[in-house]
Amino acid sequence: KAAEARLLQAQDSKSYVGLLGDLGFVSAIGALVLADRVPAERLVGAQTPGGTGAVHQLFLLIKTANPNATVWLSDPTWPNHPAILNHVSLAHKSYRYFDGQSGGVDFEGMLADLAAIAPGDVILLHGCCHNPTGANLSLDQWAAMTELLLAKGAVPMIDFAYQGFGDGVDADAEGVRRMAEAVPEMLIA
């Protein structure tokens, strides 16, 4: 109620924002996720209706830009990922991710499966707080994934719904930020 009252007092228009949303919000999110690690001229963003909306929009972008791309998903992954990919008719495969014995990432299995990626394919990674396992890549594993992406010509897509809920806003973002500095393009939801 207090927020509504503040908006009522400060708002001078009910006009719609542009198609990309509130550009001040978009800029602030870019700074939150990437800090100052990527030059502003390399960033393009849009406000979406929630994280699922962002994932959906990015899958549609992939379909439009490269309809032959395969999106690689961790096994397991958030159930909405394959559901949305099926809805937009975009090919997808899975890669091993979780090691039930250790409760951590099966990184060797992950790398073995991702050896089959093709140039232009998209690898969906969870930025932190992997859903549903909670197992996260270490900074060394983020570096190895970056090398793999660069060698294969694949594009990373980061589902970053839980930034700040793991080890902290900056700690959760460090692997993503390092990858963003190195790769020519990246998609972040």
C-alpha cells in the first residue's frame, strides 16, 4: 500500500513504456548482472514479464536468428525449459549435470556430452542456485565452459533467476561476468 501511495503521488502519466520496457530498469539490471565487466555498447536488453517471460523471449530469438540451432539443457533442468522449447518448436538435447553421489556437478560427464555441440548451438547454463539441484559450477568450471564455448563456436544462455540467493549478488555473478568478458555474445534471462 505504501508503494502504491508513493507511485500515486509521483506518477505523472499512465502512458505505456516502449516495447523494450523501462530502459532505466533494463540498464540497472545490466549493471547488477555484469557490473562494469562488459562495455555498455555491447549490451542490449529488454524488460520482460518475469524470468519465464525472459526465457521464452530468448528461445524465440534463437528460433528466429538460427532456426537450426539446438539448445542444450542440463539433466535435470527446470521443467519449464523443455516445455517452452517444445512450445516454440526448437530442437533441444540434454547434457549430464548432476552427480547424485557427491551432490555436485558431474563436470566430466558434462564436458563429454557437450563435445557434440555444433557451431551456433546454444548451451543453457544456470547462473547460480541450479534449479532443481542447487549444484553450481566452480569458477574453474566456468572458465573451462568458456573455453569450450569459444572452441566450438556455441552461444551461452544463462538463466539467472536466482542471482543473490546463493553466495551473494557479486559472488553469484562472478562466473557469468568472466564468461561475458570472453565470449563474443551471450544471452541472459
